[in-house]
Amino acid sequence: MNLSSASFLDSWSILNLENLCNWTSIVCNAGGTISEINLSDAGLSGTLDQLDFTSFLSLTSFCLNGNNFRGSIPSNIGNASMLTFLDLSNNILEGVIPEEIGKLTQLEYLSFYHNEIIGVIPYQISNLQKVWHLDLGSNFLETPDWSKLRNMPMLTYLSFGFNQLRLEFPEFVLHCHNLTYLDLSINHLNGSIPETLFTNLDKLEQLNLSSNSFQGSLSPNFTKLTKLKELQLGSNMFSGLIPVEISLISSLEVVVLFNNSLQGKIPSSIGRLRNLQQLDLRKNGLNSTIPSELGLCTNLIVLALAENALQGSLPISLSALTKISDLSLSDNFLSGEVQSYLITNWNNSFSGKIPPEISQLKNLVYLYLNRNNFTGSIPYQIGKLQNLLELDVSDNRLSGTIPPTIGNLTNIRALYLFRNNISGTIPSEIGKLTSLQTLDLNTNRFSGVIPLSICNSTSLQTLVFTRNNFRGEIPQCLGIGNMFPGLRILDLSRNAFTGNLPTSLFQHLKAMKTTNQTTKLSGEIPEQLASITSLAVLNLSYNHLEGCIPQGPQFATFQNNSYEGNDGLHGFPVSKGCGNDQVSETNYTISALDEQESNSDFLNDFWKAALMGYGSGLCIGLSIIYFMIST
């Protein structure tokens, strides 16, 4: 019989053992008594309150992982004294862990991971002297009296991560000499790492203490953990230098030290860690150059050095990282040109000579070089990175033009080039980026017209061209909802656009803030604007607009200076010349928004305004910034 419904608990109470033994999820021994129950990922719900474990004295394995059980763990679970495997993880269980859990002295595997269990970890849990896997992570458990917990000699896997543990490092852990996996991350533990950890837990392969408040320097005695593969100490308060001795742990594959207060150099000795796959040193105070020896870590997949004070140019040896997927060097003081060796690879001789055979870094997915001092142009070879999803070179001093090879990045979703000195026109090849969601070119020296090929990028959600020298008419396609169903932000302000204000821009407009400045639009204001009720700020000043100002409930709130510099406009509030003005003035006042300097600043200001309940709705910008809400 297959278990095909979520009525397991009801069936449990009415079916006899013989019927239960016919279920494929239940194993019975020769005497007809149940020995194993495996109902993982069965879509079950309800509570465990009605389960009488005294009826299952032969039960050795009980697994309800990945269901939707609520309520508490019944205290009579202690009667299932033959259990060796107990997995209630990934449910919605609450309440406390009953102290009767300590009666299950035959247990070898215990997991309550990812529930909503509260209260102090019962010290009786250390009665489980045969347990090798203990996972209480991702709950709301609190600190016990660690001195009451006994040594658990068989324990190899221990996770208390993502709970509410406080005070210093748990002392009982230091006596679990066979641990290979230890996770105490995302708690409120403080103090220093005990030196005895390095001598007592020398079998550790994975150590995760991230997101706590541990402090002090990183001890050179880490090298005693000779079997360590993963070292995760991110988001703590560690200070001082990264010990050069770290290279002696040759088995290291993951080193995560981000968001601490580490200073000084990146040790060149890290280059000896030939098994290293992830190196994350973000958000520290490292102030050296990037050591060329990092290029020897040819198994690196993630290299994250962002938000430090690193200086100098990028070493040519980084081109040897042909497995790199995520390269994050943003928010430093790096300089020099972004040479083609960053995006291509050759042999591993590091001789400096480029052989004819240049192939692409096929694995690079995320490249972040933003907020540095890079100069030169975007390399033509950028088109070889055909798996790129995000490219950010914003806030540098790049010049030149966008190479047409950008059209080869057909998988890219976000392209940030803002705040540079890039010039020229947008290549028509931009229309090949059909997966593109964000394109931000603001504050550059672009000129010419917006290519009509951009209408092919139907996945666009954010398009920011402000502070450039674009000319000509705004493409009609930018406002057609069925062509850009996901478009949320469009900023074309501070350019030199001419022609009529496209009617299509307002077909799906819900909220708008204008900062019109240098754009020179002409024609009449579309009547569709009259139906907008969530307009926060309107500024269509100093264009060549003419005709009657549309009359709607929101338009009565705008000041005369919203339209000044348009001699052809008439109607309320600039005059009474249209003959149909029925709207009286109101004392309603709208606060002005600061003009944004970039898309990034705009988004920050926008969300701040939204969270403060600014105005009556969303605050956006035309000339053009607008939000279109899909219907």
C-alpha cells in the first residue's frame, strides 16, 4: 500500500499493525512489529501529539524529514528506547526539546534541524553517548549550562548553527575529540577561540563559526588542524593579520574571513593552497596589493576581495584562474587598465608572452570591478565571457566606447557601466541581450540616439541613461507594456532628447517623479497623465511643450514651476486659457525629492522614501523615470 495522502496520523490510529506493515514506507521485522518508518517528503501535516511511542518498542528508525508537522515533540518519545535513527528535520515543530530525549541511549543519528523549537538545549542530550550525528541547527534554542553536558566521544557531526546561543565558546565541544564537522554559526557567541580547540579537535575537516562576535587575532595554531578543508569565520570581530602559516593547512578548500577587522597584507603564502576553491576576504582592512601568487590557486572558483583598501594593478597571474566563476574586487583602490588577460587565458607559464591561442574563461559568471580607479577602455575580448550573468565596472575612470562584442553576452542579466567617462554611441548589438534585466549607463559621455534594437531586450526591468548626451527622439517601444512587461525604472533625464513626449510612455504608468533638466521635449502633454493619482512630483520645466495641461485630481497639487519655461502651455495652474478648468487650488503640499546622482543612489533614496511612507505612493522620475506595474 502506498501512502498517498496527508492523513497519516488518522490512519495510524485506526489501522492495525498488520495493515501498516503493508505500507511501502514502513518496514516490519519477522514478528510483524514495526522497525522502520520513513515518511520523508510525503506532504504530511498535523501534529505528533497522538503518537504513542509505547506501541513501537521495536522501532529503530523514525524519519519525518521534509513535511509540515506542527506542535511539540511528544515527551513519550523517550519510550522508543530502540531508536538508532531519529530525523524530524524540516518541519514546523515548536515547543521545547523534551528532557526525555536523553533516554534514547541507542541513538546514533539525531536531527531536529530547521524547525521552530525554543528553550534551553537540555543537558540530557549528552546522555546519547552513541550519537555520531547531532543537528539542532536553524531553531531558536538557547544556551544551556555547558558544564552539565558530558563528553560525547562518538560525535563526528555537530551543528548548533542559527540559534540563540550566547556567552563564550561551548566548553563541552572541546572534549568531543572525534569531531570532523562543527557548525556554531549565526549565534551570539563571543570571546576568543580557545587554544585547546586546535589541539583537541585535530580531526576537524569543516569549522564554521561565522556570524558571531568572536574576537582577537587569528592564532597560528590553526595550522594544527591539518585535516581542515573548510574554515568559515566570516562576520565576527577578528583583528590583526592573516597568519602566513595558513598555507600549512594544505587541505584547505574554503577560506571565508569576510566582514572582520583584519589588516595588513594578503599573505602570498596562500598561493600554496593548491586545493583552494573559495577565498573570501571581503569587508576587512587589508591594504596590500593583490599577490601574484594567487594565480597559483588554479582551482579557485570564488575570489572575493571587495571592500578593502587594496592597491595597485591586477596581477597578470590571475588570468590562470580558468575555473573562476565569481570574481569580486569592488570597493578598493585598484588602478591601471582592465587588460584583456582578466577575461582571457593562455598557458600557465606566467612568462608575460601571449601566445596566439586565446580562449575564453568559460566559467566566469559574476565580474565585479566597480568603485576602483581603473582606466582605459572595456576590452574587446569581453565578448568571450559568454556565461556572464552580471558585469559591474561602474564608478571607475574607464573611457573609450562600448565594444560591439558586448552583444555576445547573451546570458547577461545586469550590466552596470555608470559613472565613468565612456563615450560614443550604444552599439546596436545591445539588442542581442535578450536576457538583460538591468542596464545602467548613467553619468558618462554617451551621445547619439538610443538604438531601436534595444526594443529587442524585452526582459528589461531597469533602464537608466541619465546624465549623458543622448539626442533624438525617445523610442516609442519603451512605453509599450506588452513589449516591456517587467519594466519598472526608466530614467532618461539630463540628456538632449527632442521630439514629442511619447504617448506610449504613459500607457501603463502608475507613479512618476520628473527631473527634466536638459531634455528638450515638444508637443502636448499626453491626456493619459490626467488619470494618474499617485504622482508625487512633476517637473516638465524648460521644454518646448504646448497646448493644454491635462486636468486631473493629482494635477491640482503641482506648483506653477512644474511647467515654467514652456511658453506654449496654458490651463491651470499657469493660466485659465483652456476654458474647461474646473479644478480649484488646494493647500496640499508635496515634499521635494533630492535629485539622484546615479541609479544606485536613486534606488537607495527611493526605498528610503517608500519605507517612510512618502507621499501617497511610489516616487519615481520622468525625463524620464517611471514605474510600470504589471497587471
